[in-house]
Amino acid sequence: MNWTWITHTWRPVLEISLLTVVIYHICVLVRGTRGAAVVTGFIAVMLVATLITTLLELEVLNLLIKSFFAFIAIAVLVIFQPELRHILAELGNRPFLGTAREQRENIEVIIQAAARMSEMRIGALMAFEQTIQLQDIIQTGVRIDCDASPEMLETIFFPNNAIHDGGVVIKGDRIAFAACIFPLTQRQDLNPSLGTRHRAAIGLSEESDAVMVVVSEETGSISYAYKGQWVRGVSEESLRAFLSSVFIRPARSRNLAEILLSWKNAASKRGTGGKSKSSSPGPS
């Protein structure tokens, strides 16, 4: 086997793969920021200009455009300085940089907060930001920027509190904003008696990949919404399993024995009718 041929083959593949990953993550980080539209327009103009000058063989213009690319790095640093600072901050808060233990601790904070507010019939609406940034949403709220804890969430949503209306946006282990206004779903197949909190949770989950957790003020039932799917009246165990599947991604790290055990448990639950410890959902 020709070693030179193998070297010339895998190197381009590796370079293309790395560039693809880098460009993808840059697009994810830029998406949702104020500079996203500017970046998109800038790239579109440059591509169209390069294509036209190449097809029409406009050598002078083509040379000027290629020379202009040398100043792009400096222009990006100057023009998009706030966005770059925001991107670096978001990169440091990415879930994949945290340990599974830290993510489990964050999940337990959510569980405890939802359980306490459910017991006291305190209505709550919580959004957990993921890859799609909620820039338009947080602009409608009040900046909090504090550690997420059951006590703090309970304080925010306590009735008659100045910021108890609306929802909170949680980034990682911090409560970023409160009193945010979420978009309501336009679905026609929902129960007309469904409350505003639940409609807002479904609405935001339809427009982003945020994980939504809702506590009903009238019934105390706990619900969650994710990617347009809504599950109502769940137990603490069910909520913990769902949040773990989203934030911890256990399927990537569990061994075969644990996976088989989870399948066995799921099968046994189906055999018993899938009953949970939570009470049946009442009107919202």
C-alpha cells in the first residue's frame, strides 16, 4: 500500500472535517446575537461579489476582493467586539465543559425547586437555554445573574413579588433573567382551558431548543415542554429522567449493562400500566 497516497488522502479529509466542526460551532454561537444578521449579510455580499468577478473575469475587482480578505480578521475584532466577548463567555458556559456531576447537581436544583413550588401551589415558568440563544426573550426581562437555587427560584415566583410574572431564563447553573415574556403557542389542538404559562412554555419550545419546566399555580402539577412536545402532570422521578436525558446524555456514557437495565425497567413499567406517583393532572 502506498503510504504517500494514504497521507495525501487523510490529510484533506481531516482538514475539511475540522473546518466543518469549527464553522458549525461558530454559526451556533453567533446565531441569536445582534451581529448575526451583519455576519450573514457580509458573507453573502462577499460570496456574490467573488462569484460575479470570477465568472465575468474582472481581474482588477477580483484582486481587490482577495486583498480585502486580509483585513477581515482585524475588521471582525473591531466591529464585533461585543459579540466576540459574548461568544467567549457563552463558550465557557457550554454544558460539554462541565462535568456530569455538576449537571446532575443543576438538575437536582430544578427538581427541588419544582417540587417545593408544586407543594405550595406557586406558579412557575422556567426556560433552560441550550444551543439556541434566547436574545430576543431576555431583552423583555430583568437581569438577575445569580446562582440557581431552589430558594432563589421560589423567591422570584412568590406571589406578589415584583418579578414573579413571566418566566426565568437559566443558563447553566445561573439564573440569568427573570420576568421574561415568552411567545404563546398558536396550536389549535390544545385544551382551551390551558393556562398562559403552559402556552408560553410550548410556544418557546417550538421556536428554540430550550427546555421548559412549568408549575401550575392552580393544581400544583409539574409539566415540561421540549421541541414542541408537551408532557403534563409528571412526577419528580419522571422529570429527573427527562432532564438527565437532555442535559447529561446518558446513552453516550452508560455501559451495556446499564442500558439493558434501563430497558428492563421501562418494560416493567409498561407492564404495570406506566403509573407514576404524581396525581392525575387537573385543569391548568
